[in-house]
Amino acid sequence: MYIVGLTGGIGSGKSEASKVFTELAVKLIDLDDIAHKITKKNQLGYLGIKKKFGGKYFGKNKELLRKNLQKDLFNSDKTKKEIESILHPIIFDECKKQIKKNIYEEYIVLVIPLLYETKNYLKLIDETLLIDCNEKIQIERIISRDKLDINTIERIIETQLSRDKKIKKADKIINNDSSIDILKDNIYKYHHKLKIKLNGK
């Protein structure tokens, strides 16, 4: 089994790229999905946050207040490190479990937003695929999608590895400055080339 690590900055188009791979019947393991799953009520991540912070990030129904937590993650390095120390090991273990379940797939895609920042996942994958776009487009997409103010967006971008450094580290790059149709076409081409490579033709 060959493992592709799909990454890119916030607003770069990872989610749209993921949808295209799903259309191609490629198995996806999305770390954001895992993070969401483990922070549902009474799951491991949820319990870890509750143990560390008490009721601070929980509503009346005892569900995790994700937006409140996200806000503190981007405004406090201390909170960010504490949350990461709780969630990252659980996410990593769950990711490895899911990889084992899909060992007979020709290739799978791990969707890892902070691939180069966390480093743990680099030893699991065979090549990295960066979805890249220029920062102006990136910011416009985040404002449109998440309704965040420009200061919050800039803080989020600053916590991630710079675009230039990502480009230097990436094995393969797909540009996403234009339309979804062009992104889709480029992913289809990437998929076709990878299938040829894996089949030794």
C-alpha cells in the first residue's frame, strides 16, 4: 500500500481536493474528521479536555463548544500546546489503526492539515501532495467560508508553516488558484500518473 499525505494551508482547497479523491474511489483518512470524532461527548479527546479544563469549553448540554476552544487555540500558545498534548497522540493512534484497516488498498490519502508542522506523520507516508494557492485567494476563501475577521485569519496563517517552505518540502504540488474544475482535472491527472507508477507501467 502506498500512502499519500495531502496537505495545504487553511483555505487552500484540501476539502475540495479530498472530495475529488473520494469521487475516484480512493480511501481517505482525514485527521480533522478523526479530531471531530474523538472530541464528541465521552470520547477520549473529550474526556481529556474535560479533565484538563473542567467545564470551561462545555455548554449546558455538556457538548464541546468548538468555536470557543478554536478561538483560544489561536490566541493562546499555552492553551494550544495543552490541547495538542491531549489530542495529537489520540489522533495519531487512530490514524494508524485506520491505515491498518486499509492495508490492501493500492493507495490511500491521509489528509493532514499540519503535515510539515507535526512531523510524526512524515514517517507514515510515501509522498506528500501540497494543495497550494496564493495568500490573497486563501484569505478571501476563509472570509467567505468561515466568516472570520482578518486579524484572526492572519493569526491562523502565522501558526502554519509559510507557503514558501511548504512548496520546498512538497514532493508534488497542485495549484488551486483558479476554478474547482481545473483543480479536479489536475487531481485526475495526478491520480492517473500515480496509478501508472504503482502498476510499474
